[in-house]
Amino acid sequence: MPTRKQLTTFTDDDPPAGADPWVPGQHPEPPPEVVAYDPAWPAVYADLEARIRAVLGARVLEIHHVGSTSVPGLAAKPVIDIDLIVADPDAEDAYIPPLVAAGFVHRIREPWWWGHRMLRLDDPLVHLHVFDFTSPEAVRHRLFRDWLRQHPDDRDRYAAAKNEASAASAALGEHAMEYNARKQDVVREIYARLFAATGLTD
């Protein structure tokens, strides 16, 4: 479990000098357009969780629906974000081949950032993020999700930031990482309120 300091400190996930987070043959793509919340998304996630558990079995320490599609009423890119917690993300042979056999594509490898790997499924569109159980990022994802579920003002503030970032990135032909950077200030403002309200910061 991460410490309070780790939870409330955002570390730089840029690759070290000479490192490339993209698996060979993979590259950034423009993000999908932000759309209205779809009440079918929780059921889509439930089916995906069952499929992942079926191929990985006990390797799944935890699995969670995170990201905007996990927040009722929140506009979102139509991508189901899933956090998968495994014992050792560096032991790729334990979980990546079964997921690839199930249709996922391994796209990102970031061992310097809490062991993060990302796999993508195209139908339905899924980003499967893999972390170990010490990752503060995975815990933050769940805290952010639960906060937005309970605070509609911040949910709507975040939706506005997402729509603005999506429009700007689409106009400039930017990729998903640039889209994320455009909404980062609003995300950090919401986190600051969350951390203070929960007692994680003074």
C-alpha cells in the first residue's frame, strides 16, 4: 500500500533518457472524441472483467473499472479504462501472452513508473493498465473515480475541461498524451480538494 506522501505527490512519468515507453510497432494515436455518458458502460466493464479473470485466474490480485466511463453522468472518451493489479508487472510472461491470446495488444511498457504496462482492446475499445499493489497511481484512480461520483460540481467541471481539451487537441491533430496534458490543471485542482477533504493533506 502506498504512503500518504506517495499518494499526494505526482511523480514524473516521462521515460528516462534513452528509454521508449512504446512497445515496438506501437505509437501514439489521436484520442477519440468525448461523448455523452453511456449507461451501458458498467455492463461492458463487467463482461470485460469476467473475460480477464477467465484468462488470468489467480494472477488477478485486483481489477477495477476506472476513468471517466466509471462515473455515471460524466462525458467521456468511449474507452473503458481498467486497472489490473498483479504481483509483478515486470514478469510479463505471466500475464501478457494470455491477454494477447484474448485479443489485447501490448502497447506501452513503463517499468520506471510503478511498473506500468498498458494493453489495448479494439472491440470494445479498452485500455488495460497494469500496476503492482504498491502503485499510488492505481489508488489515485479509484479515489478520483469515487470523488467524482459523489461530487457533481467537480464532475461537471471535469467534463467541461475534457470537452475543451478534446476540441483543442482535435483541431491541432494532437495525440492522447497532449489531450491529457491540456486537462491536467483541472485534474490536479480536483485532486487537491479530494486530498484535503479526506485528510491525506493538511
